[in-house]
Amino acid sequence: MTAPSEPKTLLYDVADGIATITLNRPDRLNAFVDEMEAELIETFDRIDADDEVKAVVLTGAGRGFCAGMDVVDAGDAFVAWRTASTAPEGTQYDVPGDELPRRRDGGGRVVLRMFDCLKPIIAAVNGPATGVGATMILAADIRLASETAKFGFVFNRRGVIPESCSSWFLPRLVGMQTAMEWVLTGRVFKAPEALEGGLVRSLHAPEDLLPTAYALAREIADNTAPVSAALARQLLWRMQGASHPMIAHQAESLGINLRGVSADGAEGFASFVEKRPAAFPNLVSTELPDLFGSFPAPTFDPTSLEDPR
């Protein structure tokens, strides 16, 4: 098997069971480009395939987390975005009557991959996070921020609309009223407002942000069964859209039956009785049961919505 190539817009490292993804375009405040889109998706593929990885920390290099879409020529930003030769494979599609091809939202593709990730994701927001920088972190399981961080869902101020599936994620995380205020005003707000609104779990001095994120990742990696963690994050996210708690009951009943008789289940209870750390043997890559086969994720269908023109 060919080893994965090292990304150009990211830094990737694994140490003691914790993977770190660092957005690495500090001269552009880690602004989002096509190559970063593709490399983030490839990196989460790599993470899911590596049983050594138990948790993920996502952060940015330099003084910013991500300043949103990299706009060099503002007047032609979206013309260039739709016609760019660097557009990741399979992201463009033709529509009769359109001179330019249409294109799937790149931030949305990244967030959907994060949603499907089998490892817990902790976002450590070290500086400004606006546009896709703000929406990308919504798919993280836990978000921490530096006291110097700023956030902005600025799309309405640019004449576009929110993306990265944020219309699904944001109201679920902070409630509809707060989500509406942040999106409709499009203003940039400081870290204390993000904490008060529930967007982030806690604020930290810049030098304490990553150590706190790693301590949290360490707590997950050292004490929980990776297969159970993968299933738990899938259950919590997917049940946000379930129509009735019976759907959760069905999936949880299947999962508790399967995990209860697994090697992990035996080890978890034995280690508790014997008052020792658990050594969970099951692997995410080969021993993850499917609890969701009866309601699979929909595929992207550009013809499912009628063109309003």
C-alpha cells in the first residue's frame, strides 16, 4: 500500500494516541483553499484507518485559526471558485442553462467527513475563526477557544449564505435565537460571547489552550473503548435528526447487546471489578458494528431541489 502523501496546507502528527491537525497557512491566517478542502478529507480518512489514533485535536498555526475562504480577487471570488482547475474531483456538476459548472460547497464536504469520523474531535480555536473557519468547528465534538479568539458567521455581509451544513449544526449547538442573531447580523464577536452562547466549552490563555485540549483528548484516549467512543459520537450526532426517541431506543438496544458481549465489554467490567486500568482490545477499523443500516445517510443529489430561476 502506498503511504499517504504529506499535506501541503496542514500539519499532521500522531503522538501517544492523539492526532493533531494544524491548519498551516499562517501567512494567510490559514484561509481555506481547495487544496485544504481535499487534504482535510484525506486526513480524516487517514485517521479513521489508524487504530493508534484515539482522539483528534484540530487547531491553527500562527495567530489565527481560519480566516474563512481565501479571497484574492473579491470581484471574481465565486467565478474562480466554480471554474478553478484545482477543484477536488467529483465536486463540480453541470446544470442546463448555466454557463459555469456548479460546485458542491467545499466546507460542507469537510464537515460531512468530520460528522462521519470515527474518532472524537476537539477543536482548539487559537485565533480568529470566521466564515468557513467558524462553521468548520461546528462538527467538532468539543470546542475550546483562546481568550483572544474571535468568531464570525459573516456570510450575509458578503452577499452569500451560511455554508458547511451550519444551518443544521449551529441551531442545534446554540439554540435558534442565538444562531439567528449571529447569522443575520453577520458580525464578528469575541470569545466571551462565544462562551456565553454555548459555541465553545471554555476559554483559555493562549499558552494554556493546547495543553487543555490535549488533557481532554488524553482523558478520552486513556479511559474509553475506541469502538464505544465511535458508536457514542455517531449516536449523539445522528439522533439530533431523529423523529422519535424510539429510533434511538432501537439503535441503542442493538448496540448494548452487541457491545455487552464483546471483548471490550468483558474487559471494561473486569477492569472495574479488579480496580485496574482497562486495556480494550477491539479495533475501530475491523470491529465496529453497524447500528444505522436501517437509516443510512442520504447521498448528495443536485437534482433533488427545483431550480428557483
